Amino acid sequence: MARRARVALEQEHSRPSLLRELSGGDLRNIDPVMIQQAARKGDELAKSIINETGFFLGAWLGGMMSLFDPEAIIIGAE
């Protein structure tokens, strides 16, 4: 997520994003927590990164389900 956000911001220098402010101007400081914070505050780039990540995760998970045919999938956080 952080890499995709950095690349987007590096390629489009004029693109407004709260991530520039949260990272203190050093795009190497961007992490998933910052992306979540920015998305909650309405940052369009951060929201698109989260949506894209959800899509990729869903596609990967669908492939794993087809491959392994598990009885259950449990997704959680600490």
C-alpha cells in the first residue's frame, strides 16, 4: 500500500494529498496507518489505495479458495 501511494505521489507532483503532510514531506515515511488516517479524512488518493488493496486481496483470496477449497476462511486483526 505504502509503495503504491509513494509511486502515485512521485509521478504526480502536483496531486494534492494529505499523505504529503502526514509524512512530513518525506514520502518514504508513508505507511498503511497514515493511509488509513488520510482516507478517514477524505483524501481521495488514500481512499483509492485502500479500495485497490481490497480488490487485490479479494482476487488473491478467491484464487486461494479455488486452489485449496477450504471449509472456512477466517480474517481478523489483533
